[in-house]
Amino acid sequence: MPVLQYLQAFFEELRQQGIPVTTSQVRDCCQAVLLIDWMQRDYFYSTLFATLVKDYSYKQAFDQVFNRFFEEYLSPQNLEHLERFKQQKPARPENETAVSDYEIGMGTPMGKGGSSQAPGGQKNPLEQDFGQVSEAELARIESFVPLLARRLAAKFVKKRKRNDQSKIDFRRTIRASLSTGGVPVNLFTVRKYREKPVILVICDVSGSVMNFSCISLALIASLERFFQHIESYAFIDEVADITGLLLSGNPLNFRGHVLRNARVIGATGYTNYGHSLEEFHQRFRHRMHRKTTVLIFGDARNNWQENGTWVLQDIKNRVKKVYWFNPEPASVWNSGDSIIKEYAPLCDRVFACPNLLELEKSLAKI
């Protein structure tokens, strides 16, 4: 395979693994590799890493892709061919808009309007729908949860600093200015501190949304330091407190654990939002107060049973905020047995979270 085609496949694979590679980075990379000694593998690796990776948290994914692609291609017998290519760099086309084998766009950068479908049929794990994943794809999605947790934590830190800015204490400043002829020589401020919220999570763990709920719980658990306290509850047609289960192990590995050790399946075994909300209200309403933020994760597909909207109304009256995170795209809401339209008016916001990227964006807004 020609070296440029090999590099193009390499860039596409990086994007499939969730590493954002822009067109400008690709061009920088192509220019940089022409300036190094390709006979030195370490030089080649360092050049690609420095031009393509802007966040060190992507290093592990980059290393895996690099080793897989170049273990064979950078073998001694191929290095001479690479050096010959470097010496035969084609001239830059006169037409700046022309696309030659050298001036490669290398596909569409992730997040720039291009398709998430890769040439090999795989999808970017950050854009893979939760409802359409195989076990192998789910494992790839879960591998990105620590990265998203760090990105969310960074956003929470920025948000907290922005909200904790000091304000001028006008009364104290004016009073002090009387001793200087009314000139406010010294400014006195009052620092605003926001108390950490109590997070109460209610998750539908039925088969259709189990993966989504567990990944969401993993992300919430990773942000524990930003909250005063986190309580977690799971249900199918009965509600169970799973706070202890969540804290005792890796949330990404407790899908089977919660079904074995938490009583979430009742008499029917079919998802029942109405009954589950009523049971939750009866058993746990004393844990809600004005400092509580309630997060509900589920698709609101209720098998044509009672909706229990009065419970959600009472919850909203008791707590500070209620957010609903739906793993289905908004285009299919309210179809079939979905009753999200009945719950939406009782929530402060309802988010469509069909993939990891949308889930990250939504959680950043709580």
C-alpha cells in the first residue's frame, strides 16, 4: 500500500477511536514527517504523536493504533521505500483547491459534520447509538468513559470557578470611603460560595436501556467530588437502592451484579414507570429536599401502563431540579409506548442522549 494511503487509513482509525484529528493537524503531520529520519522509529512516533494528539489522555488509544498500523510497515525492509518516498515529494499544485495525493484532507474530522461511519463499517464509539451496539462495540464505548469523566470534570471545574466569582460589597466599600473623602480607595468584596448539591439518580435498568444507565452511573460516580452526596436507585417494575452496589465496585461491571443483588424485578418483569415511581415516592421521599437534584435515566417506554405523573409532580415540588436523560433520539420520542411527553412538562429539562457525546454534553449542563 502506498505510504499516503497508509497514513490516510491511520488517520481514519484514530478518529474511529475517538481521537479528534483535524485537517490542519493532518497537514502539519504530513509536512513534519518529511523533515525527519524515517529510519528512526522513535522519531516517527514522536512526530505523529506531537502533531496529531493535543490531549495526553488520548495517548493509550494512540499507542494502540500506532503499534497495530506500523509494527509491520516500519519494519527494516520497508524503511528504504519510505526514505525514497520522502525524496520524491511531489510539487505543490498551483490550484490551491485541488486535491492531490499529497495534499490530503484525510477524511472528515470528527465533530465537523462528517459521517461517523468508518470505511471498515465500524462507527466512532463516541457516536455509536446505545441501542444498537454489540458486546465488542460496548466494550469500546466503555473504554472511553474514563476520558469523558476527565473532560466532564474539567468542565465542572470551569463552571464552578465562573459561578464562585466575588462581588463588590457596596455597603462596606462606601462606608470605608467616608474616611478618604468619599473616594473608594479600598474595594471590599463578598465571595459567593455555592453549596454542593445532593444528587439523587433514578435509573431504568431494563434490557433496552441497561447499557445506557450503567454508563451514565459510571460518569456520575466519577464526578462524586463535585457533589455533596450521591444516591442511586434502579428499577424495572420495582425500585431498589443501589448506592452501596455502585460504590463497592466498578459501575461498568455491575450490569449483571445489580440484577442478581438488587430487587428490581417484581411480579411482571416488564418496565413499569408508574408503579416504580409510586414505590420510590412511598419509600424514599423523605430523602428529597430543596438541595436535591434528581436525575432520571430512561426511555419512558412504559408498556402502556399507568404513568404515575402525580409522583413526578410531587418530586419536582420537593427538590431543586429534575433532569431526564433519554437514550433515544428525539425523533422517536412519543412513538409506540413512549410517554416522555407526559413527563417532560414536569422536568426542568429533558435531554436526548443517544450516544456518549450527547450524554457528555447533557451532563455538563446539570
